[in-house]
Amino acid sequence: MKDLQDLKEKHGRDKKRSRLINELASYNFMPTFNSMRNKRHMGTAEWCFHTPEYQEWANANKTAVLHITGKIGSGKTILASSIIERLCRAPVSRQFTSFFFLRFDERKSLSVSTVIRSCLQQLLASPLIQSLDSSAISELDGCLEQAKSSIFSVESLRLLYTTAAKSLDDWFIVIDGLDEVDVARQIGLLKFLREVFNQLQEPRRIKVLLSSRETCSSDIVRILSEATRLYTGLKPTSSDIRLYAEDIITNKVASKELIVSDPELVDEIIEVIHQKEKGMFLWVFLTIDDICSRKCDKDIRQALRDIPVDLPATFDRTLSRIAAKKNNKLIVQKAFTLIQGSFEPLTLDQLREALSVEIGQQTIDQDDLVSGIDAYLRGARILYAWKSSRDFGDFHLDADKCDQFMGELCVTYISLDNFQRAVGFARSFNTDSSHMNIDMGGLAEQTMQSAVGGRIGSLIGRFTREAVLASRSRKAQLGRVQWTDSMLSSIPMHSFGPAQSTKGYTFFEYASEHWFKHQLCIDSIKNEATWRLLGQILRHKQDGSEQESRDL
């Protein structure tokens, strides 16, 4: 009977621990790793394992830091994924590997707290921790409960790191893309690691690998003095780049993306690329992409003679080719705007739908969707690899304008007649109304309550409402908007058919989740239709909230 009671109590503790570990982080760290691993070509990213820098870091009998650095496009992220795979492929008793990829195109990944908590969560959720003796588990449970009660403060996370490390001989932590966040956040993460190292009891070891451009080097050495540096883009990378180029060109020829009449031209392309690559995988990708666009062997040979040897010039050459085609240019420019303005990476299907909608549009059909989007977006995909494209003349991007455009597009999209009943309201224009009054303070309060939840959400919601109302009182032009009869008569009246399901419309999920996070600077006179759509959405949200309150 006692054994049954003990088993029941253990099950309860395990369940509570699992719940607390799940609360540490919700970020999915695996997709980027899987993507980088799939991009790695056979036989590449092996050279680093034979370098003294890597060997000393991996085999050190104390806490150690390895900084992998090099120019843009030199394969740092691919190399980091290769190291992660090697460490995980041959696990050693009392050894664990956590990892995290910071991505500029995925805002959820650019939080220092998310990085710290995700790496910790990976270890605590592992079978290695679950197999610890009862006293070690009890100590971890106490730290988790303390962290939860302090809303996962920095101090409580630091204590969890040092407590969890007691159960290991080596804890490897790989963090790629440190340069994707601003200097303040870089320093915050480095200082957190420094303080953990200082509190770590010997002989326990945490071995950190940081991957970034050289802009982070001085802060890394200053804060983590034990750091050693391993460079990419030098001679050892050259053999990898040749294998990479050969593999890509073989695939391009097989798929008929690269067509040559003279078979020897393929070897000529590989040799020229090998001579000029300067350790940059991204340069190789862009150069091969440019060569594939040529129409004949003569054009390819001319392109090989004129190949720019630096990355900015190569990128400009790619964009110039896009800009030369008017229709292509317009749609790629819109794609750039959507990519820059989005809060999270858009799938190809989401981009296709968003590109097919114009501000103020009222319906969308399958016939409206842009065709051949992969060809159109060849240039847009490069934006992810080279963020400074916003400085290129024909494709100059203003972050605020991109954000505003995306906000208006989201409002238009979720207001499409296709979805009216699916989202729970029907569009109606009241021609007897002389004004439309939107309670932005109330909307802000409801949004924060829903996002945060609980008593804290209610408190933050009230503060948000007061802040919004105070701001509006200082800006008279943001008060009630007057609508004249002539304005109202310009709004077309519709009779709506049956509403479609949102299933199959992939951009709906993004638009309905993020529309209110974008800047919505909508002029009620110049952009009357979108303003009315926004009003319909906000009034629906407020009516729904009031109904929920009555139901309670």
C-alpha cells in the first residue's frame, strides 16, 4: 500500500516538473537546425574537427568558449549545425548538448530570455535529467518552483543553470547568430554566461560555442576571457566550397536550370568559381544563380569574365537583373515589403496569397492567386541572406512603411467577404450613421488581457488602456471621425453569399494573429474603405468581449 502511495506521489511530482519545464519556453528550436543540416552538402563542414581550436575546446577539462567567426556567407551556421550533429551523434555518459539559432527573420528567436530558457529547457526535459537520483531531482524541483514564483527572473535562471550542471560532466551549449541581435542584448547574454561560469562548481564544465560575424569579437573576448577563435572563409573552407559548387551545378544541369551546349563549360564554371570564391558560400550561390539565367554558352562565358568578386557587387548584379523585367520587379518589390514587414517568416503559400491581395479588395478567388511564384520570388529569397538590400535603389525599403503596409493588408485580408461568417461578423455599412467612434483604449485593454492572461493580464490591460487614452487626449486629430453623407455614399453596398471556410487560405492565420501588432496609420479620408474595415473589426472585437462578460 505504501509503495502505491509513493508511486502516486512520484507521478504527481513528475507531472508538476514537466509542467514547469514546459513553461520555461515555447519556442521550437528544431526547425532551423533541421533546415541547416539538410542544406549541408556531403563531405563539407568536416575540416573544423581537425583544428587545434576545436579539439582544445571539445576536450578541455574546464569551462571553455569557442567563437566561430568570419565574413557573411562563409558558412558559419552550417558549420555550427555540423558541430551540433557530431556532439549529439556520439553522446557520452553525463554529457548533453543544447543549441539555439538566432534568426533575423524570426523575431521570436531574437530574445535573450528565449535563448537562455530554451537551452535550459532542452537539458531539463532530457532523459538524462529524468534518470537522476531523488536528491538531485528534488533540488532541481525546488529551483524550478522558485523560478516559477519569481516569473523566471535572471537570478532564478542562473541558479537553475548551475544546479542542472551539477548532474553533468560536460554541458555543451551552441548559440549561432549572436550578431543578429543588437549590442545591448549581445552583452546581456554574454554577461549571463559569465556569471554562470563564476558560480559553477568544479569539476563541472559548461562549454559554449558562439557563432557570429567579427563585429561581436571584442565584446566576447572582453566578457568571456577564456574564448578562443576559429575562423571560417580561410583556406580550409575552400575545399568545402568546391564540393558545394560541384554539387549545386550538377543538380542545376540535371534539373535543366543550367543548360550548356559545350559539356566542358561545366568544368570551366567550377574552376572560375573556385578561383574567385574568397571563402563565401553565399557568393557561390548568387553567382551560380546568375549563370543559370544566361541564355547561351557565349553569355555564360561573358558572365564568368565579368563576375564581381565581392558580395555586395554580386548582390547588386542579381537585383539589377530582377529590376530589368518590369512585371517581375513590381511583384518582387511587393514581396520584399511583405518579408520586411512580417513578424514571422511567411511560407511560400502565404506570400502567394498576400501578393494576390490589394489594399481595399473585397473578395479573393483561386483565379486571383499569382502563378509561378517560385520564379518571381527567386530574388526575394535572397533578401533573407542579405539584409542590406533595403539600400539598393529600386528596392529601397523603409521599415515603418513596410510595417504599415502589412497592417493595412492584414485588415483587408481578414475582412474579405470570403471569411465574414468564418470570423464571426458580417460587413455592414450604416448609411444613417454620421460618425464612427472606435474605442481604441478598450481594444488595447482587451488585447493585453488576452495576450498575457490572468490577474497580471488584467493589470497590464488597465495600464495599457490608460496609456492609450492619455495619448489620444493629446492628439485631437485622433478623436471621433466625422462621416458625411457624401463619404458614405461612396462606399459600395454588397449582398453577400455564403461565407467560405478559412481552410486552405494560409495567410489568414498570420493576418488574424498579427494585424493589431502592426502600425495602422490609416487616413480616414484618403483610405476610407480600409478605415471602415478596421472599424468593423474593432467593433466586432468589442461586442464579442461584452458578450463574454455577460456570459460570465
